Amino acid sequence: MAGPSAEFMRTDPKCMALLKEAADYQRLKFAQPVLVSPRTHIRSECNSLVTIGGAHADGRPSDVATFYDYKMKKWRTLVNLEVPVKHHGVAVMGGFVWVVGGMNRNSETIATGYRYDPWRHEWVQISQMNEPRACYHLAVIHDRLYAIAGRQGENTNTTSITILRTAEKYIAEDNRWEYIAELPNRTDCPAGAVHVGTLYISGGFDQPAGFLPHMRSYDAKLDLWQDRKPMPSSRGFHSMAVIKNKIYIIGGHGMDDRGGYDTDLLDVDIYLPGTDTYEKGRPMLRGQGCSGCTVLEGVIYVVGGGSRISGQPTNVISVFNSLKEVWEEVVMEFMEPMYGTGCCSVLLPADMMTEAEDV
């Protein structure tokens, strides 16, 4: 580059700062999620519902991520995963989609992780977790990923499953995981949500205790777990979602009124963190456990999952409108019955709507 423009860029402090910022962003690949600025944001208003992986009805893991095209009113392929996976963790941090852990096509628990860049439409493999985990919760607090509890072992053989109480966090700029404080007890298939910088983990399953009623909060600054008021219903394989100052505890499986071991729970409990109390929410229309769940524009989406009563997965998407306080089963049915899928809402480039393939 030569001429007055080049000279100006070399001598103007603001231009030099922007050039250094751009160079650092490209050079520090793993630190990109924490180098977020208005200049790194995707120039788009297409905040989309995305599903990632999951288990087909025959148990095979999926290697596809899909998004719902609201204009075309259909599900479309977003990208193929690097490896087929189910019962994994999914989160959005710094505009990237993170897919970590889960089970592979042999139902083996894995520790691998990947980061998807919607702008470049590419995957980057990150360092492995300190230990494999599936059926766990993956959360984001202050530019850190947190992997909480879960299980190890083959999904097809309950005697070989090890239920975890360990937890760890991912430091993106260093591309490494480190352990954090353990949970007070082992917890398989919990649910979690972050409210005002505090992580809340509820329920889950342990052997021989069965379904758990616990509600716990995690303070990342103090690296401290605290017991909160237990849930009204013990449950696992459920979902949690935050709307304003309420945490919705949704569906899953638990004990029935007659003491049956495992049944669908339609009840929705609403946890109020400010007062450590609960209120009753509108029940779901059908049982959905091991579902994907996310919030998009103030609406809760519960995607797919399985029913203990029918023994079959579903392709239904249940939608909760918090303004109307009502559940609906929307026409945007998932492409096929699937459980153990990941779900998130993420900003996608506008041109992706025209380039994506139909599912």
C-alpha cells in the first residue's frame, strides 16, 4: 500500500489502534470469543433457532446442525458437525456456537469440543475437557464455559455408568480447561440456567437415590456452590430457561403420584432467585424429556425429546409464550423424532438464509 492513505493510516493513532485490534483478532484464534467488539459482530438481525446433533429414534447420533428459516417456514441444514454426537453440551459465547462432550456413534462418552463460527462457516477444535462427560449442563458465565456434572460410560449399559460430581471451566484465551469446585453430590442429567451472572443447577439423577430435588447456585467469583430451596418436584432429564427474573423448570422425568419409578412430568415450576421461592407455572401439553431448550425473543422453545410413557422420541416443538402464559405445539415440527439434541439461539448471517440447504 502506498500514497497519502497509507501514510495517514501509519500516523493516525485511531487507525493504528484499529489495525492492531484486527491483527490481534486474526492472530489470537482461541481468544476471539473474548475479543468481542462492535466490529466483530455479525452484521445481521437474523437471530435464529438452531439445533445441533442428537439421537435418532434408533439411538444413532446425528452429525447435522439445523436452523429454522422463518421466512421459508422450514428447517434447513446449517452445517455438518465434525463428529456425530448426542447428549452433549451446547452454548453460545462471543457469537460462536460451542459443542462439547456427549456420546459418539459407539455410545462412548467423549471429552472433545468444537467451536463453530457462523460468519466464516467453519469449525475449530478446542482442547478436550479434563474428563469425558455426557448428559451434563454446559453454561456461559462472563466469557467462560462451565461444564457441570453428568456421566461417563456407555449409554446402553447402566451398570457401567459413572455419575459425576466434578465440574470444570474453559478459559478460551488459553485454550484450556481447569477444574472448579465439585457439586455436593453426584448428578446425572441435571438442568441449568444463568441469571444475573449466577449459575443455577437443578435436579438430576443419582443411584440409588433416584431423581433429585436439589436447587443449587454457583458463584463463579468465589468458586462456591450454595444450596437453595429444593424444587417442589424431584426431576431429571428436564430443562431450565430464564425470562426476566424467573427461571422456568420444565418437563423431564420423575416419580408419579403412585410411587412409580419413572414417568413424564408435565408440571412447570418457576423459581424466583430473588426470594428463593417457587410458583406454579402452566403445565406442558405433553411429556418431553432429554429435549433441547432455548429462549428466543422472550419465547421458550422445547425441541424434541422422549416420553417415558410412550417410550418413543418426538419431533414436536413446544413453545411457551410468557406474555400469554400459554403452551403451544407449533407447526414448525422438527424434521424427525429426536432426543438428546442441543439447542440454542444465535445470530446468523443474513445471506445464510438463501445459501442454506433444505433438510
